[in-house]
Amino acid sequence: MSLGPWQLIIIALVILVLFGRGRISEMMGDFGKGIKSFKQGMNEDDAPKKDAAKLEAPASSAAESKASEPSDAAK
């Protein structure tokens, strides 16, 4: 049994009457803020990993360049 367009309209009207227009828009605003906060939290979790990778990359390339240079003791 699927819901047709008229049934969905009736359900939407009942919800609108029960909660009112202001309450529904307030709930949607809170929902949007929650999603934004979640995305921001996910980006903050990824940021330390990216910063650590950036810090390790120059350090490892500097160590490799020093290892490839002949030392003074070998001359």
C-alpha cells in the first residue's frame, strides 16, 4: 500500500495544524544547525591528520637528502 499525493497533502496539513508554522520552521532550523555542526566536527577530526602528514613529509624529505649527501668522514 503506497501513499498517493492526496494522502501526503492531508498528512502535511494535519502536521501543520498540530505543530504550527513557527514550530516547524524552528525544528528545521535546528536540524540544519545540527548538520552543520556535524560536518564541522568531521572536518576538525580530519584536520589533525592532514597537519600531521604535512609536518612529517618535509621532515622525511630532509632526512633523505642528508642521507644521500656524502659525509665528511668518508672523504
